[in-house]
Amino acid sequence: SAVISQKPSRDICQRGTSLTIQCQVDSQVTMMFWYRQQPGQSLTLIATANQGSEATYESGFVIDKFPISRPNLTFSTLTVSNMSPEDSSIYLCSVARAVPAYEQYFGPGTRLTVT
Amino acid sequence: AQKVTQAQTEISVVEKEDVTLDCVYETRDTTYYLFWYKQPPSGELVFLIRRNSFDEQNEISGRYSWNFQKSTSSFNFTITASQVVDSAVYFCALSDPNTGTASKLTFGTGTRLQVTL
């Protein structure tokens, strides 16, 4: 497995502002992903964070709203821009290695409330 | 498109009862992986198991067991002699192998399990 930390663990933000969430892994990983979990809902993939290049976004998510960086193999950030109350969710970072393939581990999540 | 269905929204059992959580999936891929995750009230997602589409052997890990049946596209999860600490939301997920060595996951809507004394 992997030890994953996220900062902040929770935050309350005003609408119209932006928040950057950090994801740090204790060792190098092949893939990093960002998911959103709206209150009482399942997880939805926002994007795959690619090291050294632009993230790959899923349908319904755009770079202007959710810019992502991944400067190296152990760190990524997700920014939630120009927030509205609809952005209130848990944001989770997940990581996967090449071996064993397809095993993903999740960070503790960031609980965001937008007022 | 891939889809995961967890028809049971909420299940309540009394401690020591056995409980089975259902998961039905849809995919056109012949190679895929299935997962179960546990999300306790703290919110963290805990990895429980991964199965690949070529291995239909049932698996047992302590009080947990999984029944993978390709013929019915199901991957059910049974907890034997449930305990209060098993109370959580359980998610079934399906991989998309088209992304290479590691994959993005499609999650079901989750089943909330409440175990009471």
C-alpha cells in the first residue's frame, strides 16, 4: 500500500474564492487521481494527474475550474476555483503503482464547505 | 460504458449476524478488475480487495468473503458474524483497463451498513 496525506483536511470557504488541496505520497507512484464525493453520494473521477504534463479531465470537469499540477512522482495539487456552494464535497486523492497493477489507494480526503 | 450497481442503499443488522452486500457490474471489456472499499465515518476509503476478471475463485479473509460470478456479472461481499466496527459505507468499483498499467475506477453508489448491539 502507500501512505497518503492531504492538506487541508477540511476547510470552510467563501463563494468566489479558490482553494488548493495538496496530496503527498510516501513513495513514488505511477498514477495519481483526483475524485469528488458530494454529500451522501458516490465518488466521481475529476481527472488523472500526469507528471510533467497537463492533467486528463473527465467529462464534466474542466481545467479552468479544477487546475491540477503534478511536479513529481510523489506530489500533486488540485485547485477548486471560483467556488460556489455546489462545490461543497469531499475531495480525495488516490494513487496507483504499476505493480500490482490496478490497486488504488486513497488519501484521507479534504472536506470542503463553501458558504 | 461501464456501470456498477449496488441496489442496497442501506442495511441494518444486529451484531453477530451475517450480511451480504450485492454488487452487479456492466462492462464490454474482457479484462477488468473489481474492487471493494470501506468508508467508515471518518471518511477515509479503505481498500479491501481486488479481483481480476480471469480469476473466479472465491476469496476469504478472516470474517470477509467475496463471491465473484462472471456469468451473472456479480461480485458480492459477505461479512460473517458482523461487528459494530463494520458499520460503514461499502463501495464496489470497476476498473477501466484502457488507461494502461493503472486504471481509473467507476464506483457504485455504495451500501451503508449499520451494525447494532
